[in-house]
Amino acid sequence: MKIFLATNNKGKIKEIKEILSDLNIEILTPRDLKIKFICKEDGDSFYENAYKKAITGLLQTGYITISEDSGLMIDYLKGAPGVKSARFTKKKNNKENIKKVLSLLKGIKKEQRKAKFKCVIALALSFKKVKFFEGECEGYISEKEMGNKGFGYDPIFIPKGYKKTFALLGEEKNKISHRAKALFQLKNFLQTFLK
Ligand code: ITT
């Protein structure tokens, strides 16, 4: 079975492909199909945006579509950047986003640097049948960038129970991350669905 993965984020593609690698499905990215995937993400929730991306992908390709919307929610910033994680700064790039977070949390003690990543995956089987899978990963924001693996805010996020950032943990991230948790549920669903 072929499934379209409606995302332009290379970091997400790598992690999703890795975690779903033992399923008997072929994952097609916009690049594989030589198309441009464009979807305006103007929803107020991860669910709304994930739904929009999945339906847009299904409409554009005709394939069953997986999409995901995710973000970092920082307690001290009242849940920001949240759904706006990718566009927290005007330049919309990781370096600038990280710089902004670190400067907003400057001088703030570890106990107040709590944060969590959230991920909502949408699976559009048809226009009327969309399934959702959710995952969260708690942790805190480090005082400086550490590591160069992963993507996005990985160099400044330390998951609960660990001393290293996601960007230092590398492969280990795929066992405990918000995305991994949502994908494990998707995997269970697909295993039954594919029987
Ligand atoms: P698509 O919409 O094309 O999937 P995107 O990067 O725009 O790609 P989102 O709108 O879901 O995706 O934004 C999610 C942002 O949250 C992402 O760009 C990162 O900045 C951050 N993020 C999400 N998951 C992350 C992770 O596992 N590690 C680090 N940062 C993450």
C-alpha cells in the first residue's frame, strides 16, 4: 500500500520513515511525487492544522495521507510557541526561533523552564474518515544549545529523566519523543487496517 506523507519538513520525514520502516507500506513524500505540497496552517490547534494538511494531501494526490502538526509548549511562556512553533520569529528559521526562546528564558531557573513537545498525526483514509493519533513528551529548556542531530528546537530541549538534549540523544529520540508516541499508535492502527 502507498501512503502520501504530507509534509515539507525533512526532519519529520526522516523520523516518520524510520519509525514506520517495519510496516508493509510505501511512504511517498512530495519530493517522490515531484509535487509541491502547500497548505496554509492557520488553525488554532494542532488537530485543526493536522486535519487540514491531511485533507489537502489526499485531495492533491488521491493517496491515503498522513500528516502531522507539532510544536513546543513552554510553561513560562504560557504554552508558546505552540502551534506557531515553526513561525515563532519573522525569519521562520530554527536558529532564530531558538535564539528567541533562549533570550525569553534568560536568567530563569531550571524549575521554571518546563516544556513539552506535542504532536498530532492525522490519517486521512477518505474525505469522511480521518483518524487522529496524539503524543506528548515532557522536559525542560536547556540554558544553551547542545548537539547537532535532529531538527527544530532539538538543541535546547531536554526530555524528562535525561541530561542530554534531543539533539545530543540522536536515535534515542525516536523511542521517547512526542512523534514516536503518536506514531506507535498509528502503527498499531495500520497493522490491523492492513490485515
Ligand atoms: P509541515 O507543516 O510541512 O509538516 P512544519 O515544520 O511547518 O512542516 P509544523 O507546522 O508542524 O511543521 O511546525 C512544527 C515545528 O515545531 C517545527 O518546525 C519545529 O520547529 C517544532 N518541532 C516539532 N517537532 C519537533 C521536534 O521533534 N524537534 C524539534 N522541533 C520540533
